[in-house]
Amino acid sequence: MSPAGAQTLKEAIGKYCLIGAAVNQWQSDGQVPEADAVLEKHFNCAVAENCMKPETLAPAEGIFDFRVADKFVNYCRQHNLKVLGHCLVWHSQAPDWWFTNGYAAAPASKEVLKERIIKHIKTVVGHYKGQVHGWDVVNEAIMDDGSFRKSPYYNLLGEEFIEIAFRTAHEADPDAELYYNDYSMSGQAKREAVCRLVRNLKAKGLRIDGVGMQSHNGLDYPNLEEYEKSIDAFAACGVKVMITELDINVLPNPEGFGGADIAQNFELQQKYNPYVNGLPKDKARELDERWMALFNIYYKHRAQISRINLWGISDGGSWLNGWPIKGRTNYPLLFDRQYQPKPVVNEIIKLYK
Ligand code: XIL
């Protein structure tokens, strides 16, 4: 480290926790040298944005396709990044065939779905045994009102699907950390339900190391007091707290939008895409202030937080240009479209120095 102290995110924040980013396929295929440079300089861990999800790894019954994900894991090794696995069981981006009974085109039975989950987790976690620091075992199983999501897993197996997933993942790689991950984690009902889930899993002797708060945030959501309460509440359940998919949306949201269910889709209208030619100064200032408000919370809770992970590297690659409305220009990350750090990066580094 230079005499002036920490100069990069990983030198500063890395003293307390992991600092990572989601990496897309073009980046992990090695096609984006700017991404390589930013990752090497500022980050010490990475998550695959899509290629470790079940629909990619298990495109058809009996077929596992590790080609893209293997490249991602090799890429992480080359660039000194710990690998985080995302994700094993999720209602979105799951292969359709999991839920149907092949040529009979009937829904899968309870036994068949259970077997498929177990086989998937054994195969995938086993394939990467010793190479993945921790897995998002179950993603988004709880609704904002605290009830279980009525996903095909829940509808067939009840809440037992979560135990099955955690048990199988632990058996397949006893050294990997295991996490529950979800969005809108600052709501009270969801917070309490996630705490119940963690305590139940622990009471049954199952391993769970951490809770991931996705944190797809906006300029005026979530309520930061509630957000902090959730950090404290999860930590009080005896697990690590992780900020897993951090970004800040600066664009106006369409009516009815909320949370981060990727199935949301609204029509593009000009009023929802106001900053095509750049962010006006006042908005940029508001965005900087929001970054600092969040990082002040992360710094304050640094003893509880084991990882801060951005959902992407640079603004141009963010999924928020395409969701929940396709074709917008958003500014949700810490590096601009040229992969240059925004001025706020230095402020964050100073905060942690
Ligand atoms: C998103 C990816 O960023 C997109 O490229 C993809 O089209 C949809 O999924 N919660 C999650 C992530 O857990 O896996 C999602 O990633 C964003 C919301």
C-alpha cells in the first residue's frame, strides 16, 4: 500500500469485508480489458451475473453445461477474485423442464422435483467443490408480507424445499459458506420472516452462514432506518450480513413497480428515460449523497457485514438499463460507461481509510 494509505476500494473496504461485483459473460470470457483492470484494482471477489443460474447450467434433463461458468471460475482465479456462487434454487431463471413431467406435459410430482433439486445441487456444488467461497443456496423464497412465495418449489414441497437445498449443498461442499438471499429486505414482515427462517434452519442443525440483502436501491428507497434495522436483526440471528446486489436506480419508476422480481416489465415511455445524454448536476449530486448514505451505514455496521457486492461494474453494463423497462440509460454503479471511477469512489475510500 502507498504511504498515502488506501487508494482502491479493495485496499480500503477489504480491511473489513469482501468487496465484489457481478461479472457478465463478455467480461468473464475476457473480451473486456477495461473490466479486467477495474476488477483487479478494486475488487477481491466476484459473482457470475447469469451463468451459474440453473437455466444455464441445466438446459435439459440429464445435461449439465459448465462451459461458461468454468470460464468465469478460471477468470476469477486469474484475476485474484474469490468466487461467489449465484444461485442454486430460485423461481426465476430456472429450467422449465424442472417443473414438468417430460413428454406427458403434466406437472412434475413432488418426488421428481425433490430429486431434481438434489441432483442439481449435488452436481453443481460438487463440480466447484473447493473453488466457491459461498453459495446463494435459496434466492427470493419470501414475499414482502412475510409469507412464503407460492413458487413451484413451495407449491409441491412446502418450506421443506429450503431445508433440502441447504442440506444437500452442505453435503456437496462442507467447506463452502451457505446463504439465503432476497430483495426488499428492509420491510418489517420480510425481515421477521427471514429471521424465522434462519432460526428454523439452525434449530434443525442445518448450516447457514449468511443472509444476503440484494439492495437494488433507489434514490428514495429503501427507508434507511428500516434497512439498518434489518442489518442488526439478521446479525442478531447469528449470521453474517451481506450486501449482495448493490445498485442505485436514478430513473423515475413506472407506477406499480416495486422490489426486484425480474418478471416485472413495463413499456418504454420518454418520461421514464430522462437522462439519455447524461445525468444533470443536481441528480448526480443526489446520487453521490445516496451512495455516501449507504456506505456510511455499511461502515457503521462493518463488524456485521462480511461482503459488499455491486450488481455490475460499469453503468453501461448494468441490468437496470434493461429492467424493468427495456432500452433506458441508467447510472446505477460506481464506474461510468468508460469504466472510469466516479468521484464518489474516492469519498468511499476515504470513509474506510
Ligand atoms: C439479473 C441479471 O442481472 C440480468 O442480466 C438477468 O436478465 C436477470 O437477472 N435478483 C437476482 C439476480 O438475484 O440474479 C438478478 O440478476 C437481479 C435480481
